[in-house]
Amino acid sequence: MMGVIWSLLGIVSGAFIAIQAPVNAQLARGLGSPVPAAAFSFLSGAVVLGIVSVLIVRLQGISLDWRAPAPWLFVVGGLLGGSYVTIATILAPRIGAAALMAFAVTGQLLAGMAIDRIGFLGLAVREISLGRVAGAVLLLSGALLIRLT
């Protein structure tokens, strides 16, 4: 049962990403530039997540160990996310939401396969199988069909 819930949650998160791109593109049109639109997207998300984090930490009665993670970990995730949001904000009006999502998912899959293969940052190593390669080729083919037709 939990597997179904986690799968549905993954689908919902993907839908949020698809919806976020045209919302940010519209904000960029209104502001006149995509980079500030991406910045405000991240700022609003950071404020909301900050409030939710404080509430969860207090409700759970835990304290965060700010010294435990390597300092670069505090920056790189936001840098990667900010880059994605900025690129998506630029691309959505140019190639459309469907093509953007198809290419983004293709990039996620290819990077995910590489991350799994090397066990990046302590993740379990998972071999690249013929099925995974076939899935990536099919996904890339689908992305190209969505963009080119």
C-alpha cells in the first residue's frame, strides 16, 4: 500500500513541476525577465519551507545539527534547483510544457542511471541493465517526438 502512495506522490510532484514552468514563465513575462521570476519562485518556496521546517522541528522536539553536513551541501542543492527553475522558465514559452517535461525527465533518467551506477553520495549501486538503457532510449525518442511534431 505504501508503495502505491509513494508512487502517486511521485506523480503529483512531477505534475507540480509541469505546472510550475508555465506559472514561472508567466511571472517572467510580467516582470520582463526570467531570472528574477526564478528567484522569486525560490524565495517564496524558501519562506514556506522555512516556516514548515520550524513547525516540524518543534513538533518533533528535535534539534538540527548544522555542523554535521559538509558546507557545500547547503549550497549545491539550491544551485541545482535554481538552475533548473531558471532554465525551465526560459524554455517553457519557447518549446512548450510537454516538450520541456519530456526533456527534463529524460535528463533526470540519464543522470539517475549514472548516479545509481556509481553510487553517488552513498546511494546503493545499481547496474545499468539493458531494460534501463531501452527505457532511456524510448524516453528520449518520445521527448523528440513531442518536440518535433
